[in-house]
Amino acid sequence: MARLAVVSDIHGNAFALETVLASIRRDGVDQIVYLGDLAEGGPRPVEAIELLASLDCPAVLGNTDDYYIKPLPEKILKDQEWHDVVAWGNAQLGESHRAFLRSLPLTVTIDLDGVEITCYHASPRSYGDLIFPETPAAELAPWFDGVDSPLLIGGHTHQQMLRRWDGRLLMNPGSAGRSFHHLPVGSGGMRPWSEYALISREEGETRVEFRHIPLDLDAMIADARQSGLPHVESWIGEWV
């Protein structure tokens, strides 16, 4: 059996990444692929980059990864709290961390036991597109122009998804570091778990599994408070 773990959207939460990697080790996977948004927004941006780099696995660039290697977009400059968090993270990173982020491509292609998988952050053409279960097929078509893989995997929306489109599968593993929970009344917060996905191939069959791995919230919060993250109580408030 060939097994691939798909991880995305850590957002500087190295504690959550370590939790996910412990689960992946128990799964006995053959390979890991990472789908972007690695360092921004959380208490341990340097540790998140270094931990992923140590895995030497295929990875792609996310939209927030660019915040550390390009001028900041206007939306961050206008949001003081967000700007403070990104500026703090920027101050933590060294040139080796920026070089790692600059090395990331928009897409990677993986062969899993004869099945081609195209991996990206939001879509193969851009790290800013939004793909949901209800996104119209006509809107998707130009985003995947020239991409023929039967399995298409991206992150970005922080919501797990498996959808059939154009005779193929569109998939999202969810977020390992900031798993969104949208409540019916419109408010929201973070689920107390990390998310990722497993894809396995055996005897010509493809299997997809979504994982929810419980987080030790007390330990994660204590770790965040020791990190120096600006507005850390606001970050904690998203979880509790």
C-alpha cells in the first residue's frame, strides 16, 4: 500500500504541526505533501518553517507565505493587530527561513502508485482562489486549464472537502493549525483539533481519509503565551 499524508495551513502553529506529525508517524505514511500558509499568524513561525523544512517533503507557496518575502498588502497595513503579528513574525525570521519560503512553487505533482496528483494552495493558477463545495463548475474550469490530473488537492479555505468535478476529485485536507468552525448563527471559532488527510493506493483502489487530531489546548495556550506573540490573548480567544 502507498500512503500520502496531505497537510495544509499551519499558520505559525508549530505545536499543532508537531501534533499532526506524531499522528502521521503512527499512520506509517510513505510521503507528506504540504499545501502552504506555513508561518503567518501564529506563535511559532520560525519553528513551523524549520520543522517543515526538516521533513524535506514537497510543499507549495501559500498566499500568507508571501507576507514574509514581498511587500505587505494594503489589507494588513490597515489592520493594526494583524500588522503587529506579521511584523513580529517577520522580525523572528532569518534569511534561511525566507529562502525556504522563496523556494516554494505554486504547484507540485506527485505520483502515488500510478495516480497523478496535482497539489496547490488555492488553485493551480493562483494562491488566492476560493474553492468550496458550491463553487460553480464554470468558475472552476479556467482555474484548472491545462491540468489533467484525476486528483486535485488544495488548502486555503481551512475546511475539509471532497468534491467530484469534471470526472475528477477535488479535495481539501482542512487546516492543521487553524481549523475553522462556522456556527449557524454566523459567528465562528477554531475547532480544538488539527486536520489533515490521508490518501492511500492499494490494488488499484484509491482511498481518502479525513483526520481530526485532538489538540492539548492547555499546553498549546501555555506555549503561545511564552512565545512573545503580539495580541496573544486574541489568538487564544479564537480557540476558547
